[in-house]
Amino acid sequence: MPQDHAIRAMLEALPMPGLVVNQSEVIVGANAAARNLIGQRIEGRPYVTMLRQPALLDAVEACLRQGKPRTAPYLTNDGSQHSTFSVHVAQVVVDDEAPMVLLTFEDVTQVQAAGQMRRDFVANVSHELRTPLTALMGFIETLRGPARNDPAAQARFLGIMQDQAERMNRLVGDLLSLSRVEGDERVRPTTQVNLRECLSSVMPLMTPLAEESSVTLVAELGDDPVAVAADRDQLVQVVSNLIENAIKYGGKNGKVTLRLEVHDYLRPLRGPGATIVVEDDGPGIDPVHLPRLTERFYRADNHRSRELGGTGLGLAIVKHIVSRHRGRLRIDSVLGQGTTVQVALPLLQPEGSGVIQDHP
């Protein structure tokens, strides 16, 4: 029939799932995307039995009766993740027949997730700053009042205030760093860096912290240069962060090993690559925490992390830097045996890469 052909052509032209409901409340047309979303045999069936969600059913009924456009949410789950669609419901007339209703499904899952992430981020930053700010305000009030003439109390409170101020400074610094790496994440580095030399330069920076914690630092980097396309400062930041975590959370009198491995082929990179390995022999991390360690402000041990000066942003920064370098981050841990963090980076292609040589 000409009308069926016109409906089919209209639906197939849509860049999103779409279906048409007639005045008899029957689905008379659906494109392939709509069939994949709702069901392969939806045409010819009443819309109430296929869509089922009250808000959307009310929107379709109102549009059928009153002719005014409506918008309603549609939630679905493919077995692995939830998806949210914004459904626009509007009347259409095809071949001068009775008005029908066109439903178009716009996937807004990522938009909603981004909005929720922003809200969570603001809430977390506010929470992280509120504690030290409250402490500072309380101690200032005490110093101006009861402790005004108590030198011992003043010295103690000023020491605590300095710790809280340093905590806020670290948090602000990490927030700025995270903002920078997120802004640069889509810009691939083009400078040639000798990865072995870069890692070697980190060891002296970490030695004082290791000595303070009675931790033995070991470097197994080899002698041959390893060329990667990278932002050298960001790689130093990644390795420093991972070694600092290993020292702090691996425990006193432990051992932290920094190792560089070169592979002709790495499956995650689909080509030759180098792996930076940071390994400790500490208490390890409960496996339940591993999938979330790179989330902003996520801590496996809140009290201990704050006690050691952690902001909860370090591994989030590492994740974004590794992503910018088209690399892969992997964290493995066994309780009582330690934690191993691996950063895999693609090796520099020798010809035609257009990479700028790095001359530190």
C-alpha cells in the first residue's frame, strides 16, 4: 500500500529508533533500530503491550487524543547496562490519512551520566574541602579566644592548621592537574621520549620518601633506549604517583620495584609496546576495590588515605594521562602479597611517524 511505503521510507530515513502508532493504537511501522531496541515483532501489535512504561504510554495517548507533542523517558537494559532514551511523541499525517503518532527515541544515556558525574564531582570536592576548612575555622576561633595566651596550645594548633592547609593545597593542585590532563586527553603527544631515561630520572625524586618510610627502591630498567611518543612531564607524573602510592600503602620496611619491559607485541595495544611496572610487597588491596580505584575520590581505605595525605585523585589523573598516550592501565593485587600496576605504552614507529625529537 502507498501509505505503508511512505511510513517505511520516513522511518528508515530517521537516524534513531522510530515507530508509528495509528488511531487504533496499533504500531503500523518501525525501523530496524526500533525493532532492535523494543522487539523484532512489534508491527501490528498494540503499543501498550510493547512499550509498557506508564510515562511513555500516557504521552502517546495524550498525543493521539489531543494532537500536542509530548516528551517522555524510556528506560531499557540490554543485559549488561542500563540505557535512557528521551522519546519525542508527535502527530504526523501520511498521504492525507487520519493523523498518526510518530515516536522517536534519542539515546541520552551518556548525557545523563555526564551530568551525574559533574554533580558527584562537585559534591565530592565540596566534601573534601569542607573538613579542612571547618578545622581551620575552629582552630582560628580557639587561637583568638581560649588559647590566646597559651603558647603550647598555639604551637600545637598551628601545626594542625598547617597540615590542613597543605591538604587543601594538594587537593587544589590535583584538581588543576586533572583539569589539564582532561583538556589534553584528545591531543596525542608527538615528542620522542627515551622511556628508560625518563624512568631513571624519577628514582632520585622518590628516594627521600622511600628512606623516610624505610622502603627499598629497586630499578630494573635495562640499558637500551626505549623510544615512545609521549609528554615527558606527564610520564614523570604517572611514575612518581605510582611509586609514591606503592611506598605509602606498601608499608614500612618493604620493597618497591620499578621495572621496564619491552615487547614485540602486546595484545591490548595490537602492536609493539613497552610496559612500566610498579610492584610492591605490601598488604595488597581487596579485589572488590580494584575496578573502582581510578574513579575520582575513590579510596580503598578512606581513613588511611587521608592520614597519608592522599586526595583520591592520583589514579584518576594517571588513567587520563595513560589514555592520552593511547596506553593501557592495569592494576593487580593479592591480599597479603602486594600490588602490581602496569602501564603499557605503544613503541614509537621508526618511519613516517612525524614525531618531534626530544632533546632534554
